[in-house]
Amino acid sequence: MKAKEIREMTPTELNGQLETLKGELFNLRFQQATGQLENTSRIKVVKRNIARVKTVMVEKETKA
């Protein structure tokens, strides 16, 4: 997910996206703990996307 795409989202969409990403990260960690995770780099990608969403949320809060 690109930062440009995230910046175009509304605050409600950002909250929904954040919850989705957190759920995905939980599932990935669970798979890793049980030895079922095949693509370990996906954890890193999801963490970065969470950070991007949180950054944009803070930017929008400070502008308002």
C-alpha cells in the first residue's frame, strides 16, 4: 500500500484499514508461532503499512 493511497482515505476508512492490518498481523504471528508461515517477509510489510496508516492519522489530526 502506497502512502499516497493512504492519504486519500477518510479518517473512518483509516480506522478500518488499521483494524484490518492489525488482525492480519495477529494471524501472521500466530502462523509463525505454529510453524505454518511460508512468507515471513509479509510480517515486515504489514508492520510498515500499520506505521504508514498511523502516521497519516496523526498528520490529519494535527491539520484539523
